[in-house]
Amino acid sequence: MARSIHVTSVAIMVAVFASGVSVSAWNDHGHMLVAWLAYRQLSSVPTAKAKVDALVKLNPLIQRWNTQVAALPVDLRPAALFAIAATWPDIIKFDNTHHDDGPNGGNRPPPDQSAFANIGYIDTARHKYWHFIDTPFSTDQSPLPTVPIPNAVERIPVLRKTLASATAAPTLKSYDLMWLLHLVGDLHQPLHAVTRVSHLQPQGDDGGNGVHLCSSPCNDLLHGFWDGVLGDDKDPIGLVNDATSFQVVTGPNSMDLDAAKWAAESLMLARSEVYRAPIGMGGGPFTIDTPYVQNAQRLAAERIALAAARLANILKTDLK
């Protein structure tokens, strides 16, 4: 999900456990939760469920994933495979068969049209810049940079068009499904939709990747904290247990399938709930406290549940 390495400082963990707060994330675990919860909501549309099952099996890593879910009851394995599939765009960040394809460690688009490629698994670019949208904001009237394109908001309609297509190749649909599962989750993480600009950081803070939670040589970052605020368990068995605490989100908000509106929500929440005390201006370091952690956990759980509902409704719509 993230643009950064997911780390949580020892100081934060000590404060959380001392207070009795349960750290149960928005790393692989968070993405898996979104996909798992969405898959369970497809039970009312068996044709859509059958289609995503078939598309997941076309991923090049399917044999590895089958091994990962082998300990689960047979009836839970398709949901677990679907959940693991949502992590594929992060898996390729560390796969040497893929490559960074732009400046800033691959986090910015290359200047050519390859950034917009949608050609399936033969594309070995990591497309890290697809994971987020750097919508800038400032509280000190600093000039705002332009928003790089392509980005998560621009990509989601492209991916949905492929899924809904009657003529697109199954392998391309599989590739686009992997990215769609992931990007829907990404856009509901507030720091995947923002960069805070100030006179201290005139180019922006890269969605909290420029905000430190401890002093050097420690390198814990605000973005990494939010990515992992619910934990980091990648075990599908643990996923089954954690998913039971989430309620299905219904109503008009769950039917809002406009990615631009999701990004606007995340921007608003980042401004009000992420960049709040004890997070100050600039790059820190700042020491977050127990109330901040508790609020972050609450908000993350809400966003994951909403992302799952919206993802399910996208699949019901596009794969009907």
C-alpha cells in the first residue's frame, strides 16, 4: 500500500501496550482485510465471485499463494486467495523480475507514455506512482505543486473499464483486478491522497513520508505508522479472525464508486485527523501519544470497512 517501508517505533509500541490499546494494518494485512471483507459481500452475486476466482488463478504467483492457504478449510481458500491477491502490487516492489520506472525511486512517473501502460503481466514496471495521488494542501499559503499523472484516481476508471469489457483478454483482466483490489484500499488510507506543503517543506512531505516520529538514526515515519496502525499479520488464518470484528457498511456512501470523491474524503481526513497534535509543522521528529494512536485505529478500521463495501459494489457492477 505504501510508498515507504512500514515501521513502527519501539516508543510508540510501548505507549500503546502500556495503555492497554490493542494493535492488531494497513500493510499487507490492511489490504487483505479490505479484499476479504469485499469477497464475503459477493455472496449475493455468485457470477461475480466465480469470475474473480478465475482471474485470481491467472496471477503468476498462484502456486505460491495456494501453498499459503493450504491450512485453511477448503471453503475459505478462495476468499483467502482473493485477499492475498490484493497485495500483489506491493509484492512486485521487492521482486527482482520487476523494475522501478521513474525518478525518485520510482515514485514519480517517467516522462513517456509507459507510465500509462495497461498491457498486463508482461509489463514488468512497478508503477509505484499508481498507488497514491499527491493532492497538495498548505496552511501557510505556500505555493502548491501540480499533481503528477497518472495516479490512483486516474487509474481506477481504466482498470474498471477492462474488468467490465466483453473483449479484454483474461490475463489483462487478471492484472487489472490485482491493481484494482489494491488501489481501492490505498485511496482510503488518508496519507495516500495528500502531500502537505509548507515553507519548511516547499515540495511537500510525500504523504507523511517526510514526517519523522523519532530522531536519527531511527527512521520511523508518519506514513508508515498509518499504513501499519492496525497491525501486520499476514497469516490468512489470523485474517479470518480479525475480519469478524468488522461490520458490513451499507447505505448511499457504500455505493459512491467515484475514486475522485474517495480521494477528497481522504484529503479531508488527513488534514483533520492525521496532521493533528502532536504532529506539528515540518518534518519533526514528533512523538505520538496514546490518544493519537487510538483515534488512528478507529479511523483506519472505518476506512477499511468502507473500502471493502465500495470494492464489493464495484465488482458487483462491473462483473455482473
